[in-house]
Amino acid sequence: MYLAIIVLAAVFFLIAVRQVGRFRLKIWQIMLSGAVAVLATGQISPSDAFFAINSGVMVFLFGMFIVGEAIVESGYLARLSHGFFSRAKTPDQLVLGMLFLMGLLSALVMNDTLAIIGTPLVIGLASSHRISPKILLLALAMAITTGSVMSPIGNPQNLLVAVNSGMASPFVTFGRYLLVPTLICLVIPWLILRVFYPGDFVALPASSPSPVPYDARMVLLVRLSLLIIVGMVAVNILFSLRGGSILVSLPLIAIAAAAPILLFSPARMEIVRKIDWPTLVFFAAMFVLMESVWQTGFFQAFVSGSRVSSVPLILGTSILISQFISNVPFVALSQPVILQAGGSTALQLALAAGSTIAGNLTILGAASNVIIVQNAEKQGESLSFMEFLKIGVPVTLLQLAVFALLIPGG
């Protein structure tokens, strides 16, 4: 009955070691093997596996991969990064700038989008500022995860909490409860990185950035794509502030943003070829494996009314269980329990916060982490499971304490 749990444990172990004999395994290969294993052993039926794959997420990722690849290929990303970070004279300024810029952006733009766009950006910045890429990759991952806490559209689980709770004004409510603790929590990764990587925070003169190709036509299309994203997000915010629901779905935003590039760029086929197909395979396989695990009922036993009585309990339970199952199905299961128990708005937002900052604990805690690691590997950089965990444990524990203390009514 629990063979799927054994497969999940094996997947976690292999992702941690990433090595079998002489063979170096990639995350997507490990996850795909796990999905094939549960299918081959009958732990999930082919039809359940097919319907477990979230088509909305897959369409969203495909569309944003197209936009992200075009931003890089056009040279627009390199120019933007120079403009944003040219004033950073020390590693401290660079890391803090990364944390707050990406953190604030993640409150309005889905974190997976920023992970797609941000990975090549930080690798380039690491080279030009002569700082370890690992530091900026960790800062990027934790900025995206942490910053997305304070907005109902920052990530899918926040959106679920906002919609299912019937909040009259989700943006105002999220801001009132979560803005201040989130801003404090954005400083924590910088402090922890400084403790664990003191030798890398020595001021060095930044090298002059190398000239990059600049495709004016593609840049025009990229700007149109970004304008579509911003415009559709603004429409969603406007409707939310008026007490309405989200008007434009995330897959529609992604496809609409990718449309100018797919329709009008002469390099469309090259862009499609170069997008991160392994990460799409990873997500499809992850949905299958996690559905198989979910069907065992093993993890549902950890969610009960006794765990929804206080903000610290909800935060701790959310962080723990979100390491083993996707945070979205965990929120979908837990929120009705909280609502049935008469849970306050503070408890519901603790669920959103805990299931989100769970992503700072391990690489598998957030989809954006996986995207960053996969994209970094494409460019010759690596970030191991244990390297992430070493920073993730103290960051997550301190952030848990901040949210437990500062969520009003907790």
C-alpha cells in the first residue's frame, strides 16, 4: 500500500546525492524514474496519472519559458541587469538588492516566472561582480519564495487561500497581515549567507560587462510580452481590490505573453528548441508521483483539527508536510479543516505563509527552486541539495519565528 512512499523516499535520497556509481543524475531524470516506477508497479492508474498532470501549470510554464528565453536571447536581460545593479559596489549591496528587488517583484509576478528569468541574470552578475554564483542563486531562490508570501497572486497556494476564503479584498488583507513580516524575512537570507560564506563578502571591483548582442526587433517583442504580463496582472489586482475574483487565469497570461514571440519572431523555432524541456518533464513526472503518494492517504493523517488551533502550529505543520507533498494539495486539504473549525483570517494566512516559506528549507520545497537549479545546470553552475539545506534550515526557522510573532491575531 505504501510502495509509493518508498519510491518518494528513494527519489528524495537520489536528489540529495545526485550520484549512482559513475553516473551523475539530473533532477528531472530522478523524478521521471519515480513516476515510471509508481506507474509500472500499479500504484497509480494510467488514467489517474494523466489527469494528475496539471495542464494549467504546464501551459503556464511553457509560455513563461518562451518569454524567458526570448529575454535572454535578445540581450535585453543583460542591459536591464546592468541598469538595476550597476550601483552595487559591494557583495552586501548586490545580495540585498537581489533579495528586495526579486522579493517585491514576486509579490506581483508568479515566482516561477522570476525563477525562469532571474537565473541567467544572477549567473551573469556573479561573473561581473566576482562573487560566488551559489550565493546569488540562493539569494534569488529565497527572495522569490519569501517575497511571494505577501500577495494573493504571488503563488498558487496563496491564490487558493484568497479565493476559497471569500476575502472581500485579498490584496489589502494579505498586505495588512503579511507585508511587514515578509519585508523583515527578506533580510534573513542575507544574514545567514554572510555567516556561512564570510569570505565571499569581501568587496572587489566589478569587472566591466562584456558587450552582448542586442536584437532590436526581438527586444520590441519582449517588451510587448512584458507589457502584456504587467497589464493582465494589473487587471487582476484592480478586480481584486473591487472585491471581485481573479479575472485572467495564469495560463492565459503566459500564453498571451508568449504569443508575440511565437507569432512574429523569426527565431521562434530556435527559442522553442532552447526552452527548458527537462523542467517540463520534471513537473509532469512530479504531478504523477505526488498523486500516487496522495492516494495512499499516508500524509492526510498529519492534518487534523488539533493542528489548526494556532498560528505557530499551522506554520510548523505547513513547513513540515510541504517538504513531502506539493504545497498546493496540502493547502487544498488543510484550508477546509481550518474553515470548518472556525479559523480566523490570521490562521488562514498562516497556512499561506507556512506552505510558502517551506520552499526555503529544501530544493524540493518550491517549484521555483527546481527551475533555478535546472537552469543553472544548463549554464554549467550547480547547487546541491545539501548546500541549499545548509542555508535553508536556519533561514526557515528564523522566518517561522518572525511570522509566528508578527501575524496579527496569531
